[in-house]
Amino acid sequence: MSASQGPTLRELAVQALSSVEHGYDLLAPKFDRTPYRTADKVLDAVTAALRPLGPFSSGLDICCGTGAGTGVLRRVCERRVVGVDFSSGMLDEARRSHSGGPTTPTVSWVRADVRAMPVRTGGAFDLAVSFGAFGHFLARERPSLFTQVHATLRPGGLFAFPVGAPPRVGSGPYWQLWAFDAAMRVRNALWHPPFVMYYRTFPLPEVREELTRAGFRVGTLPLPGLGRRADGSPRGRLVLARKH
């Protein structure tokens, strides 16, 4: 991210002191030039993992932002793709990013809070994905979110999202994430409206239990495209939650 292309420090500070929705409206025009956009290597790895699990007719990108995950769905779905986000600014950028190219599948956009999914998405999709959004949900909100996602899928439908291997306790990345979350908790205690974004509040064992209670059968696949750690374990996995 270069200073001439990405957001300035002042712009990032203004975003951080805004609500989540307004903050992303402000950041939207430059979001794809920040490190917060999901990396292409993650998108490509997820695409490669999903293709053998299809065919998929229709796909839903949950918290689609500027549409990086929507691009994955366009590669694996045959008929229809829908992106849902509550930031009108991010959706405007998504429309611009996906305005050209093939006409199949068709792509449409819905402005909505995914914790109250629009009725018209109910039971309509073979595949739902989400990339990098779960830190915006408090732990107590996840069960309702997963229930909403479950309702959007047809029987046998798949909810898929990548997760990175957690950093080793005591490592540099571990303390960086700890410090970020601590700073956000202080910010939200002192400043309103809150900006909910935490990196250490999505433990996979708890998430698996919540998905199971929501009516999913849950498994994971390693993502070879993301490489392996020194101990041989994958750097990233794809969580696969199948609707009963």
C-alpha cells in the first residue's frame, strides 16, 4: 500500500473513530488498496478447494465488501451470485468492480445487515461464503448469524470460509493481535459509537460447536495454496459447513 494510492493515516484514524458502517463508507474508495482486502492467494486457494465440491448454481457472498469474495463465486457458480453488505459505499465499489466481464452468472447486490437477512434470500442458495468479516461480530452474535446463513441455503447447501492457523503463543504475530484487540477494547470503552473489529474472538472449536447447533455438519479442508508452517501443519483451512 503506497501513500499515494491507499488511505492516509488521518483517513484511517477517522474511520477508526466512526461506526463500522460509516467507517467502511468512508474507506470504500481506497479499500482495495489496503492490506485489509482479502489477498488474491487466499481467494485463489478457496476457489481451487471449492471447484471439486460443486457444481453450484447460486452463491451468496456474506459481508461482501468491495466484492473480492464475489469474484470467487463468479468462478464457481453457474447461474446467480448475490453480494450482501450493510455499507452502501462498499457496495458502490463492488458494483464498479464487477460491472464488466461475463454475463453468466448474473451478479446482484443487496444492502442489508446479515444479522437480519432479507427474506428474499431464504432457502435460495447452494453456496454461501464469507471472507474476513467475522471479527466484526461479537461472540454473542455468532449463533444468530449462523442461523441466518443456514436459512439462506437449500438443503445440502454449503457455507464455506477460510481460517488462518492461529499464531503460536508468545510469537510476534500473537502479541500484535493481542495488542490490536486490547486497543480496540479501550477505544470502544471510551468512544461511541463502537467500532467492532477483533482478531482473537473467533476460536475454531467454539465456532464449530455453534455451526453444529445451527444445523450444519462441519468439516475442514487444508488450503495447500497457502503453504505450511515449520511443523508441517497448513497455514490455512477452509471450513465447510453443510446444511442437513
